[in-house]
Amino acid sequence: MTPKHTPLPPADRDVGALGVAIVSLDARFARELAAALTARALSASTFTAATLIETACSPQVIAFDAGTVPLDALIQCRLRFDRARSLVLGPGEPRLVIEGFAAGVDAWMLRSEPLDIIASGVCLLALGGTGISRAVLQLLLSLAITDGNHAGELSERVRLSPRQFEVLTMAARGLTDQEIADQLVLSVRTVNRHMSDILAILHCSNRNEASRFLLGQMPQADGSRGPQDAV
């Protein structure tokens, strides 16, 4: 049975220069996200895929709720607004994430994440950032380890160079800096520099935390985490 959703309120056609078009059939979710974005000084309007395609507005970001609208509708919206950046709010199913990026999606966040995190990701995307949440970042890195066919593409999505991803993967497997240097024919100093850059990109405090992040052992949604290791 097709789920029923409360009808959306009329769309505000004036999305604005840094505006966000929220495509969702979940009126409450769309309204709450729009309010969170407005609180961050970013104008937002709610649409169905059909009304967005018909409107004359030019959104900078399309935030697409994959939980209520099929992904092919996003493709149609992207064709209509080819200059807009697109963000999918959907499940963390790895293959679906890959298919989304293959379809031209710029960023992906979990629909189940706290609203303030989603709003921050949308704002970051509007300002030219990645718009990929920590949870999806962890998913992509973990997937890149197990899926050799997509490793390069996935690591690029999280702003890691192929060499940085290689160093992080080896560190997560327990290799020391010297062992990594020997295997990659690099100096230990170069490995240390790569690791410092990786920590900055992943917002981790040390290599052990980065390794846990990669292996899916980062803090849970409630903010709890295990003991932190020294650098």
C-alpha cells in the first residue's frame, strides 16, 4: 500500500539567490527543515517534484527526500535545474548511495539524522562544501575498502586523494608509519604528513580515531564514544 502523506502547503516561488528547494511529500519534515534553514539565514521553499519542475525559480540547492519521492524524480529535477547542487536525504543503503552519485547527486545525508545536522549539511553544500555528513562519510570510506570497483570514486567524494586513502586504509589495518612507508616506498615524514592531512579532512583527533571511523566504530547518534587514544 502506498503511504499517505499530508499535502504540502503552497510553494513559495521566490526561492532566492542562496535558496533551497526541498522536494518532499512529508509536509511536517519539509516544514521543519525549511524553518531550520531559515534560522540559518538561508531561504527555503517546499515543493513536490512536479511543482518544482514547473516553477520559474532557480534554486541553488535541491534537497531531495528519497524517503517519499523516487530517485528518478531527482534526475528530472536535475535536468530542469542543471546549475543547482543536489542533496539526497535517504537511507544508508550502500548500493543506493552509489546509484545516486552515478546519477549526478552532489551529496548524500541520512534522512534519520538530527535536523540540525541535516540543515548544517545543506548550508555547507550551498556555500560550496561537500554536504556529506559524518555518518555517510563513514559509510563511503567503509564501502571503498570493500568495493574495489568504486574505491577511487568514493574516496574522492570524501576529499581524500588516492594516496591519502591508501595510507588511511593501511593504518586502519594496524600498520605502523614505518611499515606504511616501506610498502609505499615513501619516507616516514611523508607518511606523517599524509596522516596529518587525513586527520584534518576527517575531523579526527588522532590516527586511532580515524581508523575507528573508517572501520565503523565512531561515536553513536547519542554522542557516546569509547576511550580516546593518545596520538
